[in-house]
Amino acid sequence: MCTYNGARFLREQLDSIVNQTYPLQEVIIQDDGSTDDTALIVTKYAERYPFIKYMKNRGEHGVNPNFFSAMMKATGDYIAISDQDDVWELTKIEKQVAAIGNNLLCTHRTKPFSADGSSVRYDPRLPNVGMLRLQYASILGHTLLFRRDLLQLIPDISSTYYGTAYDVILSVTASAFEQLVMIDEVLVHQRRYASAVTYTDVDRHRIPGYANALYILWWSVRHFRTVKPLMRRHFQRRLGMLEQIHADTRSLNEAKQMLKYQSSAGLWNLLCLQLFFVKHRSEIFYAKGRDPQNFVRALLFPLMQVYNYQYLLWQNS
């Protein structure tokens, strides 16, 4: 767990961790310069539970360096990631250790709840966590339990040219080796509140529906020439990350081919990308199966996905 001014909800989360049905070897809590009562709370818990190890950074590290630094200090065979303000089911670790088998990483469903009236949305469909899907959507870090061996297989975390979050790096690497499993059960209740670092308001246009689909298509066509060059640079960085993963699997090779189309300009690459989406539509979109809507969506996705990357405009403004 990495903390930063988390005193408000920290006790409830720590209670859900120390009372896990699976015996914990250690709980590493690394603080990134909190100025509230976080240190006092963690110190009191550490006095009661000797397996809690509390560490403070010298200066602020930021999310990625803080989490990777804490992970590298773990001594157990399995490592689980925790946010400071969620609530775990008491059987979370037990069920993940049982499910992971010989795989590198295990994830599960997570369900948001509002702590202050902030907007939340839960999709009851079974998430698609395949390698191709993970190039467009991430698995939340607080759902991850993985073998410590995974840390030796991830791309060089000192590299910054592909710039992405720690949970993406871990889950994409495990998926590249085709060693990622998912439990179809909610094991974390994700607290959503306006001041949370990861909070974003629910975008009403992303809620499935024909009117929203038409709006997204209209917006994407209107902004295509502006956003697409930024997307190509984004996917070039992601492709660079995948090329650092030393696996020889169908999943990784197909993902690299898709990102080559995504990061190249020209009508031919756009058509190749469109055909790729049609062929692999059940592996790319949220819902699997032969839904005819996925065929239509695959044809339009090279355009409609521009809407998902509008944040690149803000980053480059």
C-alpha cells in the first residue's frame, strides 16, 4: 500500500486487510510525504500487528515510483496491491491465491461506491481482460495479486518514453505471457469521492446507447485530424513497451501488429487496422461473442476511438 494524506479512510481499509482469512506474511505501507494523521494511524496499527512495515519516502516520489519501490521490498511469493481508501472483502487474498495456479497474475471484479455523492457506474458484464483489450483499457491496480517473479519480466521501469501506469505494466506483461486469470466476483469495493487522486466524473456519453454512439462518432470525425497524430505517438510509446517484453506468444505478437497499424499514418494502415478490428472484435471489445453490434463497431472503431483519447489534447495544450 502506498499512502498520501489518506487518514480519512485508512482505518477501514487497514481493518479489511489485517482481518483477511489468508495469513499475511507482511503488509508494506510506504508513505509519500503525507501531512495529515496517516503516519500516526499506521504507526498504531504497526504496534498491534508486527507484520506491518511502515516506511517513509524522502521527498515525494509520485504514484509509479512509489508503488514499484514498495513492490521491490516485498519478500513473499505473492504480492497484492492496495489503495489506501477502498474496502476489501475478507476472503480476497485467499480466493486469489487459490485461483492464480501457475499463472503470473490474478485479478477480479471491483465495484465502486460513492462516499460523498460523487457519480459512480458499475458495468455488470464480465470484463474482457485479453491482451488486445488491454491496449485500450486497464485493470485497476487494487485488484492485482501476482507472483513476485513478474517483477523480473516487466519492461525496464526506469524507461519513461512509453509512460504508463504501474498496473498497466504489470497486467500487460502477464497477459503477454498468457498467464493472467480473472475471478468473476467482486472482492474490492472501490471508494469514489471527488478529492481522490484517481477520481473522474462519469462521462454520460460512454453509457451504452444509440444516441451516445452517434455523439461519439460525430465528435471523433470532427476532431480526427487533431487527435489522431497524438494517438499515433501514444501507440508508438506503447509499442516500445511491448517490444521490451521477452515473450513469444500469439497474444503479444498480435498486439504488436495492431499497435504498428495504430502508430502508422496513411489510408492503407487505416484500412488494415479496420480489418484487424473486424477479425479480432471478440478479443478487443468489452463484450465477447458474436454480437452483430460488435461487427458494426469494429468497422467504425478506427474513427470512434478518437473520442477515448481526447485527454491527449489536454496533456499537449
